[in-house]
Amino acid sequence: MKRMLNETPVGIVSTSYCIPPREKSVKDVFHEEGLEFDVATSNQLGMDHVHVFEGKWRSRLALEAAKECLCKAGLHAKEIDLVVDFSVLPQDYVVPSWCMSNMIQHELGADKAFNLGFGGGGTTSFLVALKFVASLIRTANVNTALLVATDVAIPGNRVINQDAPLTVLGDGASALIVSKGTGVCEILSIEVWSDGRQNDVFCIPGGGLAYPDRVDLYQLRIDAERYSEEKCLRRLKSLTEKAAAKAGIGMNDVAVIVNPNISSKDRGKFSDVFGLSQDDSFGENRRQYGHIQGTDFVINLSQMINARSEGRHNLAAVCSHGWGFSYGAMIVRI
């Protein structure tokens, strides 16, 4: 494990996530969306239920997570230099005229911060945001950043790829604070890559300029014919090996692979490609919450941080294939 000479260490100081209290069984979700739910589908998904947001202002979930994160870190909002939004799904208003990080900054009173948002990368937006923040901390006059996200499924659109379901979306929000120092989870390296040819493989066709009047197309969709899970994972493994080499370690040194909680089938494919012997370290999180975009990473990392034994550290690779258009791999020491 290496760090470049005089390179500033950057770490995650605290994490938090906010999950709405109402639960809905995955079986009920399928029935509400007019889909059959059988044993084979249940086994492939590996999910029991999801949590469902009830209310008007989705961004309030992120605000609650941000407040808890600051409290856990023992920081005041005025100590935040940067607020970053890594949400995937639409929030309170249409972007780009409204950005959730603006609201978070105002509500917290983080009046010394500037803010921005990263979207269009699926769950990989989490890793893109972290790479940007870590670079700023190492090279610019930024000491502490607050990253936030809130993702609430579009009504009637929790089951992704209804012809052959790939995942079921739950609702929730998360936050993490990144700062100089090793924190509770030191960021050793991050590599990201995009395949521009796949730019529209994962999108909401309706409601935009392409089809402004097609409400029936206002659904999050994946082009299953163009999405090749095997190809995605092979590319991701190569990117992860690159991130590991940059951190001065080999893949054999990595104790845990942290991936999004998409499905048990997806985790099984990860295990096959990465040689994890069918490990399902975060299966309980997937069964309990479903897939909540980048918040999956915060939930899974929080589990690892809370379970860490005093004086012992694990190296982990945090990976996302972004449905084939946006890839990210991060090596951390927890």
C-alpha cells in the first residue's frame, strides 16, 4: 500500500443514511405494477421488501441525513467548504434550474461553502463525486466536503426492466463527510471510466425535450438488449485492478468487494468475475432496503465501519458498473 510523497491523505469522517419508515413487500410492488412475482424472480432479486417515501419534499430525507452526519462528525455547518449532490433520480423540482445542494447549504447554514451536483452516472455518480472531492482536497483550498443524495422512485416504476426484472427500487437518502486525514475510511485511489456509446442505455425517455408530452414514457428504463452484465463486470474488474495498482496493492490484498445492492443475481455475477466464492456480504441490506442507487454504498460502507475491530483494518474495493455506461472503482482502508 502506498501514498505518493507529500500527498495529502483523504478520508471519510462520518456516514449517515435516512430510510423512510413505511415498508412494502417486493411481492406487493410487483402486483401494484401489474407483474407476476414467482419463486425464480424472488431468488434472482434476493429482496424481501423496500421502504417507501410518503410526502412532498424528497430532499428532506437528504437534509435529515446531512444533519446526522454533521453531528456524528462533531462538525458545525460553517466548517463545510463544499456541498455535493450525487443523487440519481429527480427530486423536488426540475433540474438544472434547481439543485438540491443549494437547499442543503441554506438549510444547514453552511454559508462558507459552494455547491454542485453530479448526475447522469447512475450509482457510479457516487464514485465520480468522491474522486472530484478527493482531488479538490488534495490540490485546492478545500478541507471538508459534505456529500448528499436522495433517491425516491418514480411512482409505478420501482421494478426496473419489467420484462425481465433486474432490480427493485427502494427510497432513501444518505450523506457522508470527506476531509483531510485518514478518517474512519481512508480513500487510497479512485478510477472512473465512461462508455459514451451507451449514453442512453439507462434513462427516462419521457418528460424531457425528446418526448415532452409522453407521460407514458416517464419511466426509468434499461435497454436490456444493449446491457451485457458479463462484459460490464469484466471491464469493471480491469478498472478495479488499475485502482488497486495505483494504491500499491494487488487484488489479493482486497478483503471485501462493495457493490450496489442491485440483486442477488448481480452479486453472484460479481462473485464469479472477482473470485469471491459466492460471497454475499451485504445481502441483508439488499433484502431490507432494495436498491437505493448510490445510497447503497453508504449503507454498505457504514456496515463495514461499524463492524471494524479496534486496531484492525480491511482493504475494500468499492465498485460500480453503472449499467454499462459509467464505471467506477475505489480502494479504501477501513
